Amino acid sequence: MKTILKNIMIEAWKFFRTTGKEFSECLKQAWRNFKLVQAMKKGIVKFYFTKVNGEVREAWGTLNEKFLPVVSGIDKRKKNEFVQIYFDTEKQEYRCFKKLNLI
């Protein structure tokens, strides 16, 4: 449990340094992201985020292994800590969104 809280606080501080918003808002955003990831690990979840162009997107996604396709090869791209990757069950492909844009 301490590790979870520590990771949420680290995420909140990253959001705070990046956006300059109130820390309480950054902490709420970190918790939203954490809860979403936990729910996606259990099954398919409906959630919303704001796209880069300002449009709100409804997404159905998962991180549950029984719904994920088999991936061949390893992606050598550098991990972006401000982006959440998920498997879009409607488009049947991997997608991502900026963690700060989760609604």
C-alpha cells in the first residue's frame, strides 16, 4: 500500500511541476489515472479524455491480458511517463492519451 501511495504522490508532483495547477487538483488527477489503470487491468472500461485538439473522446479500453492481442517484437521507443497506453476494444488496436487529459 505504501508503494501505491508513493507512486501516486510522485505522479501528482510531476503533474504539479508540469502544469503549475493547484497540487490538490494534480493529486486528484493522479488518483483518477491510478483508478482507471486498476479498472482496465480487471476488464473493459469506458472512460473519457480530452484530445490534443480539444475534442472530448469516449474510449473503451483495457489492460487485461485476456483481451490483449499477441504482440510480436519489442517496441524500442522510449517510455513517456505522461502518456497512458491502453488497448482500444472498439478499434482493436493500441492507443494512448495524455494522463493530464483524463476526464
